[in-house]
Amino acid sequence: MKKNDKAKQEVLEKIQRIPVIEVVCQQMNISRMTLSRWRKEDKKFSEQIDKAISEGQLLINDLAESGLIGHIKDRNLPAIMAWLRVHHPKYGNKIEISGSINNEEEPLSPEQAKIVRAALRMAKFSENHDNKHEK
């Protein structure tokens, strides 16, 4: 096995544990430019790096979630709020949109009304609005 091949393998293993290119380059004592060159020269290695970064990010996500759960068990209010904001719709971020449409000049055509209804459905708004333009 070539020296570079051994180094590339070690980079892949480290990135799976620490998905931060700069940190891994420092640990390996290689420059980012070297890693970038290796990626350009070796398509398979580049794909492996991308996969290793994704796997490393999943690992860090699991560790973070585990830590968060530990804080929740300790009744840490900011941790509890963070969990609920992401995992419970009642506590999630909300947006309220209000307004009015004044279209006295020309009512919506049936096709336009259909498009508006579809857009509202996609935005998860109810159709409990004034249907005077649909008639």
C-alpha cells in the first residue's frame, strides 16, 4: 500500500469520528490543499470522503441528542424547551400571515381560484375563508 493510500484511509477513519475537514487535516499534519488535490485526483476517494462526513455528522447528531436527553433528565429548562421546539408541533416555531385581497376590478377566474386553493392547501391553510371569488 502506498504512503498516500495509507494516509487517505486514515483521513477517512478520522472524518467518520470528527466530520470537520480542518481538524482532521491538522491531526494528520496535511494541508487542506493536499486533501483537495487528493479529492480531485481520485473520484472514488472524494465520494468516500463525502460519505464519511455524512456518517460523522450522524454520529455527532446522536451524541448531541444523547447529551440533550441527559440535560432533559436533569430538568434543564433550556434543554427541555429545545427538544419540544423541534419535536412537538405545539411548541414549534409559528408564523402567522394575515391580510386582505381587494380585487374589485375583476373576480378570480375559476382557474385562478383553483390555483389559489391549491397554493393554500400546500401552505396548509384551511379553506375556511370567504369563497365569494369561487362562485
